[in-house]
Amino acid sequence: MKAVCLLSGGLDSATCLAYARREGFECYALSFDYGQRHHVELEAARKVAQALGAADHRVARIDLRIFGHSALTDNIAVPKGRDEAAMNREIPVTYVPARNTIFLSFALAWAEVLEANDIFIGVNALDYSGYPDCRPEFIEAFERMSNLATKSGVEGRTRIRIRTPLIQLSKADIVRLGRDLNVPFELTHSCYDPDASGRPCGACDSCLLRAKGFREAGIADGACA
Amino acid sequence: MKAVCLLSGGLDSATCLAYARREGFECYALSFDYGQRHHVELEAARKVAQALGAADHRVARIDLRIFGHSALTDNIAVPKGRDEAAMNREIPVTYVPARNTIFLSFALAWAEVLEANDIFIGVNALDYSGYPDCRPEFIEAFERMSNLATKSGVEGRTRIRIRTPLIQLSKADIVRLGRDLNVPFELTHSCYDPDASGRPCGACDSCLLRAKGFREAGIADGACA
């Protein structure tokens, strides 16, 4: 059974890939070079895919910078030290417009070519840092659309499922699940604003959520030296 | 009022752009360099955008060849001389997996950055050459998903509409509409398999549907010399 697994190289997508592998899927990992300001996470994705035994790993080059407007692709400062109330209240400038929609669309194209029914994405609706395209209602609407978009859907041969095993988990739950699945935490990369040598900043939303997750799970984070 | 208009450089998308302009929209035309085997259509898109007074025209580079599996991106022969029954019965090898899903996802990203509510796409459900992602039910599902995917949707500021003015028109109707809107037919390009100098083959599905449209509308096609 084949599945396409979106893989950013972060903690969540790595755990999601490990989960799909444990479910018995032959995993086709898909990452994106979308003009993000740093490439550390693509290197992390490559190592994680290999460590977790993905059948294939491809990097799709797409230029989201032509539309601009995100701290992850433009020269806008990544916000630091936000508390959880702020994260839950405001959609941050690190939001890349329609990013998960675009990522899932590419995954759908590959799934169709592979004749895979399952697409795994490590989105999370609890500690989600305020992104609209991480919510269950978005995922359900995307799945519904997928089954109308594709040749296999029209011919009734397959039914595409967008699988989100982490969607209702807290960051601490994800860390515990990752540990149980032997996710190589030390290879993953979460920071939105690493330094030149790839070390995490420790203060962006992503670093803060990660640290909180490990702290609450009572597990040491191998990646934060 | 701003709108994002998908523009391939063909007859349908050019007519769709002209329609949006007549409706009073400030049009942001979006084309894709998706590894198609020929670039004649991108050149056509550039000229059409200019001729029809688009406010901006961008070409997003995305590599759909990494997934393979289409006569439009691979070295698979484009079928020639198919009759209409065959076109309506089978999804052809020129189908690019999830293409319209991917194109609309990018349009959604740009719409969000521009704070535009309207996205125009020249899909057509009658003479549609058998593509699943040209059907009204697909478009409706995409629109529904869009309003859950975006910051503006979540904040209730805007409502994204996917506009498909050609969806119920025959090719002849599109030709008549294009004429009434002064679409520069001679600048448009429809062929899936042009020769080295960009001349249409006259025998692929797209050329046959175009010729039929002009014939039934009783109008001469300036582009087919």
C-alpha cells in the first residue's frame, strides 16, 4: 500500500511519516523548496526520509516568493518570544498564503501518478500557531475536493484520504508518539529562523512550541544542543 | 476590484480574461511554466495579457515533471484525430494529474496576498476533452475548500469565489463571446503539439475542438494560418 507523505523535516512531519510506516505504508516522501530563506529543513527532510525508510523522497521546486508576503519567504522579521495567547489569537506573519493547499495539491498529483489512496500530512489543530490551513474543516474540504479532481475519483477506482494522525494531539503527545515510533528527533529541524550554521533560534513560535512539547512530555530534545 | 485570472494563452483563458475585464475587474494574470514540452503558449499568454490590459502578469515556475505521467510533460505521443465520442469517453494521456487543483492553489495564494475575492478560470464542462478537473462539482468543492484555507476566510473578511464564465458554453459559444469581447484570437495558442516554429498540428484534441468551435460559430480563426 502506497502513501504520499508530506515531509518538512520538522518534528511533526517526521512523526507523521513514522506513523504511516508503522501502519504498513510504502511511503513516498514529498518536500518543497519554496524559496524559504534557509535550506536547513530540506537537509533535515532528506536525512529523516532515509532514517525512516521512505521508498522515495522528492523535492518539488515551487517559487512562492513571486507572491511575497510572508516572513518565511521575504525579508520580514520572524516574531520572537510570543506567548501562547498571542499564538492562538493572531495569524502570524510566518503564515505562507495557501501553503498547505499548494503542498496537498502536489501530493495529490503524485498520489494520482502512484495510484496511492493515502496522503499523510502532519498538521496539528491544537498547537497550530494560528494557521487556518491546519484545521480539520480545511482538511475535510480538501479531501472532498480531491475525490472530484482526479481521474481515479471520477472512474470510482479509488478514494483519496487525507490522513492527519497528529491533528488532535498536543505537542507533548506528538513528542511521546515520536519517541514510541523511534523518530530520530536529533535529525529534525523546526526553527523558522536558524543562524547561519543551522542552529535553532529558540525564540520563534516553532522553537517555543517544540520546547514546550518536550518539556511537558518529560523527554530531552536531541536536536536542541 | 481585483481578480486573479488563470491564463494559459489559449482561446478559453483569453476569453475568460476579456470577460473579467468587461466585468470591471483589475486583472492579475497568472501563467505556469510547468515543464510543458513547448513554450509557445507562455509567449502567447504574455501577449494576450498585454493586449487585454491585465494589471500584472506573472509566470510561476513549478516542475510537474518530477511526477511524470502526461503527454504534455513527458515523451508520450499526443493522440491525433480522435473523434468526439472518444474525447468524451476517455480521459486522455494529455491529462496532467491534479493540474487545475495546483493552478487554482497558486491563484488562491496570490488572491490572498492581493486581497482579491475573485479567481477566474476558463474551464469548460462541455467541450472539455475529458478532464475531471473541469467539472462544475470540482470547482464548487475547490471554492468551498478555499474559504476554509485562508486567513481572510477565517477572519470573515472576504469570500473567495471561483468564477467560471465559460463552464456551460460550447466551443462555438466561446468563439462568439470572444469575438464580442474583441479577444485577439490571432495571439492565442491552443495546440498540444506544435511544430518547432510554434505552428499548431491541427490534429490533437485541442486543435480539433478549436477548429470545430470556429466552424460552428461561422468565424475565421486568425491563429490558424
